[in-house]
Amino acid sequence: MAARLVAHVRLGLALAAALVVAAAHAASPGAPAPDFKLQDTAGKPLQLADFRGRFVVLEWTNPECPFVQKHYVSGNMQELQKEWGAKGVVWLSINSTSASHAEYKTPAQMAEWMRGHGAAQKATLLDGTSATGRAYGAKTTPQMVVIDPSGKVLYNGAIDDRRSTNPADAKVANNYVRAALTEATAGKPVSTPTTTPYGCTVKY
């Protein structure tokens, strides 16, 4: 009985690992971005496919994470949202914290937090089942994905190269998202299509 239980546990772990690898591959640069349909903080459903023909940025977020707080306290995330939103880029913030986790935020709580920080994204989306986060293999908050107008992933990884919680670092960092969008919108290939994301683990 014990041997059978161990075998089942090992099989479960192997399957889970395989799903993580598959998800990470699905969101690799050059691959089609997995479609999703989520509700925003006002209860309006939004689908990734709705924005085909435009550049899209996905920002994984969690107000409880000090790394996320760093980029909002400094104004760095809002600056990026405003800069690229003005150029027609669709910016979507996604909270994939499981609805069963202590750090889960209701739509009203997420809306209040974003409003209090002057956020300027197209929408903040709630992924309480964590299905979208898992489909993209999202590991941290923040984690950033840039998608081109044809629906393919251009960039997946960290927001920048300063792996700290110090708000001052955000202003002097090499921002990978800005670099990727600058190159892509100019018709150039993204020179750094993937990096290792940093931050708090996504609370699946």
C-alpha cells in the first residue's frame, strides 16, 4: 500500500512538472500567446483575441507583493502604462492569486488599490482560478509578457534587471519591457526576448 501511494505521488509530481514545462513552452517567444477570457474589476469580460492587431502587454500583479509595490510606489509601472497606452499598446494587469488564498483580492479591492496608485492600464483582470496564469507559466509578480499584433509572444520575463524591492532602483534599471516595445513597434526584432522573472511567487 505504501509503495503504491509513493508511486501515485511521484506520478502526480511528474505530471505537474510536465504541465509547468508545457505552459512555459506555450508562452515562449515566437509561440502563439494562449488565449483567455477574464473579467475586469467592473465585471466586464475581456478576451485576449479582442485585441488582435495591436501590441499587448500582460503584467502579472499582486498588491501584497513588495516587488509589485516597488514598481507602483516609484510610479514606474504607471509611467510605462501611460507611455505605451498613449501609443496604442493594450496593457492588461492580471491577478492570478487563487480565490482560496489569503492574499486574494476581490474585484472591488483590486480596483481600489489600482485607483489609489494612479494606475493607467487598459484593464485589471481577475484570474481567481489561476487558469490563465498557469497557461502562461507565470512564476512571479511582477512578470511581463509582450504580445505582437499577430498574437505571438515577443517577450516573457522580468520587468527589468534590478532584482530588488527598492523603489529607487526602478528608475535606474534597464527596463526590458520598454526595450522590447521600442524595438517591436519600430519593426525590429526584440534583442532580449526572454529573461528570468523575479518577484514574489504567484499564489496558485
